[in-house]
Amino acid sequence: MSRAALLVLADGRFPAGGHAHSGGAEPAVAAGRIKDAATLERFCRGRLHTAGLVAAALAAAAAAGCDPLLLDDAADARTPVPALRQVARRLGRQMMRAARATWPDPALDALAAARPRGAHQPVVLGLAARSAGLAPLDAAYAVAYESISGPATATVRLLSLDPFDATAVLAHLAADVDLVARQAAAAAERVATEGIDALPAASAPLLDITAQAHAAWPVRLFAS
């Protein structure tokens, strides 16, 4: 196993489409909930321990060899808002294109054929991690980090926040990323004995509500 593959997968330049999405930061900035580095850190911490945890566990389970179609259904059940389901599948399609080009694998081909409209992005990422020879914990780390790096990067553009301050926010959350990644990998390991309900189903109602409203904005900088 080469851990260098994890660097490629988690690199913001990996062509998986995440740069076009703010992870809920755009509506939070518009509402005044994110206005500086301190409020960005609170937002990211909340997102990490809710939506981030759920996504990281799905990715870890896919990397562990769980049925990706079953996981995709579980992702649907844990994503109550239509706008976020559409975003997850759109990002999943883009991740699938990048993953199949980078780490060709029949398992990726099979999932692409079974879900032509796109599987949920965390499931695709977890399967890509498995194809790259990475462990479930590695997949969980990639998704947990992505859940905060996306909003942080978007906020630099939305608020002209100093990039050094945004990077400091990510550094301050390092221990939280460690915790969430370990929780996600542990939940994924329990799926073999406890079934799919072992995966977390943490909710973030405000993220859900604002995501659905944001999808109807006539003018927006980010797709989500």
C-alpha cells in the first residue's frame, strides 16, 4: 500500500469537482453566520462532526469492501434534502471519472454501470481509495478533511478572508479530524457484524435547510 495515493486523493487539485462547491459556506456567509476566521472555525467544526462524520463513515465502509450499492442507498437515507442528494450524485459522477482514469478497477466500472446518474460522492471516494490500495481509515481521513477544506477555501473567495487565517482554521481542527476519521473507520468495521445501521446518521438540519434554499438562488458563486 502506498500512502502517497492518499495525498493524490485528498489533493484539492484532484479533478473531482469539489472546487465548485462551498459545503454550505455560501448561504452561511450570506446569513452572517460566517464572517471571520472564528465563525468559520465554528461552522467547520459543526459540519465535520455531522455531515462530515456520516460521509467519512460511508467512504470507510466502501473502502472496507461493503456493498457499494447498499452504501449508496444508505447515503440516500442519510441525505433528506433533494438538493444535497443531487449535489452528492453530481460530485460522485465527477469523482468516478477521475478515479477510473487514475486507478482503473472493475469495481468502479460496475458501480458506474449500476448508477449511471452517479453514486453518492463518499461511496465513490471510498471505492476509489480501495482501488488505490488505501485502508478504510485513509478514506475516512480524506473525506473528513474535505468536509472542512471545501468551506474554508470557499470562504476565502466569499469574504476575501486571508488565506493564512483559513489555513490556520484547518490546523486548529486537526484533532477533530483525527477523532472523526477514527470514529468513521470504527463504525465501518462494525458493519460486517451489525449491518448498515452501524454507520452514523448524524443530522445538521440548518445545513439541510439552507442547502435547499441555496439551490433556488438565481445568482450564486458556488453550486452548493
